[in-house]
Amino acid sequence: MATGTADRSTAPDETALSEMLGKTAAHWNALLRHLASTVPGLVCEWKFYGPKYGWQLKVSSKRRAVLYLVPEQGAFVAAMALNDAAVDVMRASDLPEPIVREITTAKRYPEGRPARVRVTSRVHAGTVRRLLAIKLAS
């Protein structure tokens, strides 16, 4: 299940996921509930991206990838792509400077610039929610 896991035969179940995430499981679940209440047609699907990246939960709406959640031991990474308009809004926001700098200096791909936040606390989960709001509004 974790990054680097080569076992592609079985997607993580709720018990294994909860054990791996530990205290951050509450933030994982809260993000998913938040998205389900704000994004129509939300689809969550476990994907195996190879031994280096392992299992990730792809969250999408109308074939548009909204968020990727990557479980780790005691934490998770929330990742998304921000288009140019979203990056401009993010620059003008009061998000933490290290996050803004990391995203604005990241390589631009056709789907946008990668935004990744390692979630270990409520503050990090709040940053992900704010980035999602910017992404979804653009």
C-alpha cells in the first residue's frame, strides 16, 4: 500500500489504510467528506503506479483528476495539478511562502504545476483544502 510497495495485487482496505495513516486518518477522511460535499460526481479509485510510487487514491470528477492521496506511515501526501489561473490566485493568497515557492518554481506540465502537501497535522490539511478551493474555482 505505501509508496514503494510492489504488491499490486490488492488495493488497500479500510483497516490497512487506517493502520498506516494512524492519527492522520481523520484528516484523510475529512478531506474526502469535504470533496464529496462540494464536488458533484466525485469518483474515488485506487490506482497502482508501480513499485516506486505504490498505491494512490485518485479522486476525480467528470474525468478530471481533482486530487491524489498517497498514504504513508503516519501521514499522507495530497497532490494536485494547478493551472496557470490557479497559480496566479495562489500567488496572491496568504498560503505559506514555502508552498507557494515550491509550486511556482515547479516544472509546468500540460495539466498544470504540481502541488504536493505532506499532511501530518490539521494545519497541513487546511492548506490542502485551500489549494483545492483555488483549483476548483479556476
